Amino acid sequence: VAIVTDVASVKATVLSELELLGTDLSRYVGSHPMAGREQAGTLSGRSDIFIGRPWVVSANEASSKSAVDQVEALALDLGASLVHLNPVEHDRAVALVSHAPQLISSLMAARLSDSEATDIALAGQGLRDTTRIAASDPRLWIQILSANSHEVAKVVSALKADLDQVLGSLNAVDKAGSLAAIGKLLEKGNLGVSRIPGKHGQRATEYAKVTVMIDDKPGELARLLTEIGEVGINLEDLTLEHATGAAVGLPELFVMPTVADKLVSELTQRGWKIVG
Amino acid sequence: VAIVTDVASVKATVLSELELLGTDLSRYVGSHPMAGREQAGTLSGRSDIFIGRPWVVSANEASSKSAVDQVEALALDLGASLVHLNPVEHDRAVALVSHAPQLISSLMAARLSDSEATDIALAGQGLRDTTRIAASDPRLWIQILSANSHEVAKVVSALKADLDQVLGSLNAVDKAGSLAAIGKLLEKGNLGVSRIPGKHGQRATEYAKVTVMIDDKPGELARLLTEIGEVGINLEDLTLEHATGAAVGLPELFVMPTVADKLVSELTQRGWKIVG
């Protein structure tokens, strides 16, 4: 029997359309390989982009065990990490972690579209990060958002209720309780972001950060990382920031907290400039 | 004559309080060194964190030339890049590029505070980026938001109007024009994000991206960067992504588009695996 799967970003509408068509659902298992950041063109013919990425296998109630097994085998063959969610659970999850953030990021970025260039010139990393995904393809996202409109609207409506409360507080900052209400929402944001797993599946905050100032020229970063390798310290993550208008780079090195002191002292001994 | 400056994140309220006190404003020049990402503790005793960062010098109408000169000299001595904005312009700019994004990021993150852990487990880089700054200190941000409440409310109100429109469309996706309305806002987001300068002050999109798959072990990244240095290619930016549940790392190398093909062919020749 032929097995049918799909790789769409939304699962419940696909299933309900198949139901409407009277299809044999026992040989259908929805799936959603969460690779390529849902940007157009990324899936162009490479199988290795699935390695280590979540792959949601979304069986329906009628899916046969052998059909599920084969879709799982495909995901595992491609090196993906299996996640099992039914179509409703899947759509609720992606509305929260992907579709609503996309919309909110786009709405924030839209505020920049007709503002003064001199204002935008003050942009820092915070704005870049919050609006990065707003560069995504609108045609693709109209499809995704409309196919999952119900779940996305639920998340966005709840966010709007919080936004209304903040706006009321901002418009009456001298009123008793206004600042406390804003503070409560900011704390709720702290709590929410602390629940996001890090890239390794660990909390991102479990790493210690060491910032080094290096000359912004070829080979400097390689030299730094080579010396870190020689000391035997494993880098868990790395970001590279260039200073504006100065020929220096500011790599941020993330390591396990237990080796952070060693990293700082070893690098300092070797003449590197630690700046954070 | 003693010169007075300050380093607060909001400028108009500081000035108006000094006016109310009847202070001699000729020797006051507000300033805002935009370093340290406004996180607590970062400014702890280091002068080198200002290098290459914007430093807003916000003279008032009464500020004497010598007072402005001295504050500028301080900023330049510390290696910062000077930006001149009057207090009202400054507060409008930071409301747009910093304060509103902070609030929106916190409101999105707040949605994660009481949701299912299994839903959050599907989080990808998009959610991490849009909510990263929501980890900031609420006590600090209550002060900033309330001191700049008027300008922040303006940005957030406009965003709310867009949000209301999207919600209406999501709740009626089958209605004529609904998808077009969502698409228009997503395109406005595209336009907005394209106006943000890159870390070097260039557009971030001017770089070409090459993703390499490496073994997730000490020394591999250093070896890769050493070889790139040997080829004489300058890395403009670098991000490092670890695959979930697989011992591989996925460094994304950003280079000038003119050298991207050379980078891919040189790395391939040397046996590196290019995956994007």
C-alpha cells in the first residue's frame, strides 16, 4: 500500500480536506520537518538540512501503524529528531512558537516603514533580533496564516488584551498601579522567555558569556579559536559583533559556567583583551 | 564652569525636570551612550564598551558651545560614534527602535508563560530572536517606559491599529480582501526591516551566507576559520548553530557576495561540507 505524507506547515486543514474528499486516511500520516526556517528556496534539493532538526510526525486517528512507521523511518533516515503531535496539537504549537511571532515581528517592523531614517539609524541588536523574521516572504506567510487562522487568532487576541492593558498604563503612568501593571507583564515576559529551550535543547542561559575585543581583520578570530581549542575548552556557542565605525570585532564566547573563569584567565595570559 | 551631562535612556523628561528646577541649562548637555544593551551590570567600570557604539549628544537650546564640545570630547575619547539629536528627537527615536520593540518582545514572550511545555519545545530560531530581549530587567524597563510613555504609546498604538486589522482578517479569512490586507502588512514589515542598518552600518542583506556542517567538537571551528584566513577571505559575520540531538555544528559564514563562490569552492576542495 502506498503511504502518503505531506510537509506543510499546518496539519489540521490538510487532514480535514482529506476527510472531506473521503480519502483512505489509514495510509496518510501528516508530517512537518521544521528545517530551513520556512524560507523559500532553502529546501532546494539537499537532504542534509534535516539533520538534528525537529520533524513532527502527526498521525491521525485512522493512520495505520505501518504508515506511521514508514514516515518515522524517513525522518530518522534524514537525521531528524522525531516529535509526535496530533494535527490539532501541532497547529496550536506552531501558532504559538512560529506563526504568531512571525506576525508580531512583521507588525513591529511595519512601524519602521515610514519613519525617519535618522531614528532607525539608532537601531541596536534588540531591534534587529525582534524584526529579523519580518524579512520573510509575504506570499508564503499569507498561506500559512490563513490555513491556521483560528489558532493564530487565539494567541494574537490574548497578546492584544495584554497590549491594551499596557497602553492604558502608558497613557496614565501617574495613576496608582499603572507601573505595577506594566511590570507584571514584563515579568511574565521574563518567565516566558526562560521556558524556551536553547539550541542544544538546554536553557540558553546555562552558558557563561565571555566577550573578547579583537582586531577586525582576517585570521584574528581563527587565532582566538585556535588558542581556545589548545586550552581544551569547548565553545558551546559564538556570536560575532562588529563595532560601528571602529576596526574591532567583539566575539561573544559561550561556554559552560564551570570553565568560564579558566577561559578568562587563559585568554588574559595570552594577551587577549576581555571586555565583558 | 562645571559641565553637567547624564547618561539616561530618556532625554526630554530629564531636561524638563531641570527646567522646572530653574537650573542653568547652558552648562547642561544630555547624552545617551548606547552601549551595554541597557542590561544591568554591563557598565560596571569598563570604558572600552563604548568603542564603536553610538553616543547620542542631546544639546538643549540653551547649551553653550563649550559644554557641547566637552561632552563630545568625552564620547570621542571613549571611542564612541557621535550622533546629534535634540531631546524630543532622541526620545522619539528610542521609542521606535528600542522601547516599543522591548514591550512587544515582552508581550510575545508573556504568551509562553502559561502554555504547554511540549508546544514550546518546537521553538526555533525565529521565536528565540523575537523574544530574546524579553529577558531584560523589568525594574529598569518600568522606569524607561514610564519616562518615555508618551512616545512609546504613539508607536504601540499604531501597531495596535495594524494588529486589530490583522485580527479582523484572521477571523474572516474567506472574506474578500482579508488575505490581501494581511499580505499588505507583511510587505510593510519587509520594507521596515530592510531599512535597518547592519552591524557595520551596511545593510545586513548585502552579505552572502554560506553554511558549513562541522563536527561538534573542540578545534573544528578554529580549523575552519584558519583555512578561510589562509585563503584570504574576510568573514563579515558569523553565527553558530548546533543541531538538536546530533553531534554537528552549523556555522553560518557571512561574506561579501563577490567572494561567496570562491569561499564555497575553496572549502569544498578542502573537504568541508557546504549545506547551504
